[in-house]
Amino acid sequence: MAIKTYNVTQYVKFNGAVKKTSFVFKGDEAGLTAFIALLEGGVKVTEQNDTLTNLSKKDTAVTEMMVARNVRMIATATNGEYLSASIKAFSGSIMFKNTVSATDIKSVLIAQTPYWQEPATHPADVAIDGWSDGLTSK
């Protein structure tokens, strides 16, 4: 499976205002599809393939969501070097559905092959920075 770079823009209506955040996902289409299924709100994906874009939920009001600043996939290369790939919002946080757990995210990403140096290598671990359920509608 070919590793591609996808630009993801997420839209969530929270406390009456639309929040928007963008981040880059590197992986294959199946991995991206599994990852965006965990996200809250509407999602626009660009590569040279717009079939994964779904903005139908961008105006759906939500009252709770889980957030993360950065998701890191970590592995060791065959030569012993450290490998890391990240999914990080350009600003703000990535907004996940309130029902998504850190385990759900790890399960999806452990199956990916995000490293251009070693395309067949899967992450040994996934670290989620800033994981919080701190966004609750008032």
C-alpha cells in the first residue's frame, strides 16, 4: 500500500460556533478512513482524491468531544534507528467523537505503515499528547 500525504480539515459546531482545525495524515486510504471515523464533526480531506471528504456533519451541534494536540506513531527501524510520524493540528486540537477512547485511536494507528523510510513497518506504540475531554458545552 502506498503511503500518501493527506491534508485534513475538521469542522465542529461547539457552543454555537464552528471550530475548524487542520492537520496532515500520512498513510494509506484505508488507514485514513479508519482514523477519520473517530473524529467529531465534518471532515474535508484533500490529496488528489476527494472521495473521503464528508462535510455533511460540519453544522451538526455537539455538546462534548475529546481532543488531542498531537498523535505520534513510534517504531524502531531495522537498523535500530528511531522512527516517528505525527498527526498534528496546524492550530488548536484534533477533535474526536466523545465516544472515542485513546485505545480506539491506538488500535487504528498501530495497523498503519506511516514511515517513508521503511514502508512496511508498523508503529510499536502510539502516544497521544494533550488527550482531554475538557471541551463540554455549557
